[in-house]
Amino acid sequence: MPEQPILVLDPAALDHHAEHEALRARGPATPMDLLGVTAWSVSDPDLLKTLLTSPQVSKDGRAHWPAFAETVPTWPLKLWVGVQNMFTAYGTEHLRLRRMIQPAFSARRIQNLSTGIEQIVTALLDDLASRPAGESVDLREHLAYPLPIAVIGQLMGVPEDQRAGFRAVVDGVFATTVTPAQADANTALLYEALDQLIAAKRAEPGEDMTSRLIAARDIDGDGSGLTDQELRDTLLLMIAAGYETTVNVLDQAIVALLTDTAQLDHVRGGRASWSDVVEETLRHEPAIKHLPLRFATADIPLPDGQTIRAGEAILASYAAANRHPNWHGESADLFDATRPTKDHLAFGYGVHYCLGAPLARLEVATALRMLFERFPDLALAVPADALRPLPSLISNGHQTLPVHLGPAAG
């Protein structure tokens, strides 16, 4: 890689906005240190979209990252490059794995979940309304967490008594301040939970997606399906992606609306919709800040004269790209639900675009609408700058979200 100072990303992400600004200032792409791995952080949206759709960029580290074998055993983020599912697949393998999952996220299936989502939100809000008046409530713990866990749990057929266990280990996947030993211990617990789920569904299959994946067969009818490891890692992907990201988007949307009440006035005055709030949140504070990792399959010349060499790692810095002034002008750092163009990369781009994006949008928009209708005087219980970020350079949320609910409507 070119000789230049390497920016070391803070594992705890204590000031990620400053880091993203520093990345953008270094050009469309710049070498940086990701927990001991040197990779190219790409923060220019145009370049990032080009690379995300280029056949010269792969997510298969086993095939296209020469450092894979020596790096992965001791790297805290090895699960992000070592799993065997569509997240790390390339070319025809990616298509094979993705088409097995697509039916779970069809437009009709997502729409059919709408009533169930409203019922879950209603129950959560009823619980909040039953709490003693005047006490602060952590909305991340009592709304943002349980909603997507319940939805993805129903979709995947995760028994209710196993959902809390999945939450704990999935949180560990996104933590970037852990040691390799702690990451290994969390991974072992994660696969133990997945194996228990698979065993239960093999014994008593249902109409859930886990049962369908166990019985999956190739579309050509040749009898091939997911390998045991692909099955475990596909379930991991669906549960983790369907849970953690939605938690963060709902968290960040609530914070944005309570920090700048003019934004809430826009919605109540009909100048913006709940969908507008969701899209602006995805742009302004995407659930995933940086997504490890991709790899160059050939030398890739960059617009500024640098070259990403074949075999070098690439980090998609979505949060930095979303606020790039070349994309959203001088107001890129401001949250504005009335912004005419809210384009973003929060769900990725190209063939790896998130299949669960429509479900996440539906969950967050539904929860926001019902929350602010039920508690019109909702307010933060602490100053916004006192909210502590998650100790993760991947996951973008807060450790807690304390609020005062105010009187419940009707």
C-alpha cells in the first residue's frame, strides 16, 4: 500500500464522527488500521458504489485474501470474514445461497408481517404505560431490543425462551473492544445456540424459515442444499442482521426526533412522513458504521492515482460515505426529515444489498408512529451528548436510551 500515515480506528468508537471526517479528508480511499489489519477505508460514495458492484472486489477472504490463514485465527473480527454464507460468498456461490433466503423476504411476506408487528409494538407500549409515572425508562432495552428480537424470532422459529440467549451472543459479534479469547468464547456460545435451534427444528419442523432452510434443495432439483456449516452461518446472518441493525435504527431515530423537536413537528404537521424519518436516520446515523471486509481480486486504480493491489482488504465505510458533502452538500451533517434527497448506503449496494431492508423499514416506521402517538410528550431523560455510544466501530447505537414517557394518550 502507499506510504502514508495509517489512521488507526478506535475500537470503542468514542468519536466516530471525527474519525469519519478524517477519513473523508484523506481522499476517496485511504489505508487504515482495523484492529491490527491494514485495509482501505472507502468513504467516497461514488467510488464505494463502483467497488461494491465491481467483479474485481470479492467478499470471499478464503479465496481472495492472502493474509486470511495467518490473520483469522487471532483476529477479534474473524467471524466477519470466516463465516460460510452469502455474506462472504462471491459470484455464483453468492447467487446459490441468496436465492435460498429470498422467499423469506418477499414483498407479500413482509406485508403479511405488518399486523403482527403492530401487535408486538402494542404489547411493548402497554408495558411501558404500566410503569410508575415519572420514572425514566430505557427505550433501547424496553422497545428497540425486544421488537426485532420478537419479529426475527417468529420469522426464524426461535422459541421465546431462547431469544434472550441469542440477543446476548449477537451483541458480542458486533463488539470490537473484546480480546480474541473473548470473541472465541462468544462464538462458541453462538454456535451452541444455533445447533440447539437446528436440532429442535429437525425434530419438529414448522412453517418458519429455519425449518425451510433445513429442508432446502437446489432450485435445479439436483438434491443439493446447504452444508451443515452453511446452514449454521446462514441462520447466524439472518438472526444477527435482522436484530442488531433494526435496534440501532430505531434507537437513532428516537434520539434524532427528541434532540431536534422541529423534526417531530414536521411529521405532525404533514411536512414529512415516518418513512422520511426512517430514511434520514439511515442516512444520518446508519446502523452499521463500517462493514468488514472485501478484497481486491485484481489491481484497482483509484481516481487520485493510488492503487488497491490484488489481495488487499477493503472496508466499506458506510457512515462516512452517507455524510459526504459531495453527495449531500454542506448540510450533510444535519438531520433533516424534509431533505428532498435522502439517498444512502445503509443497507449496502449491489448484489449484497440487504434482503431484510423492507422488514427493517417496516418495523422502525411502525414503532415510531405508535410510540409518538401513545406518548406525545416523550422526552430524553439526559442531555443528548450524555448518551454513550456502543463500544463498537461496526454497530452504531447507544448503550442506553433513557427517556421520560410523559402521560400516555387515550
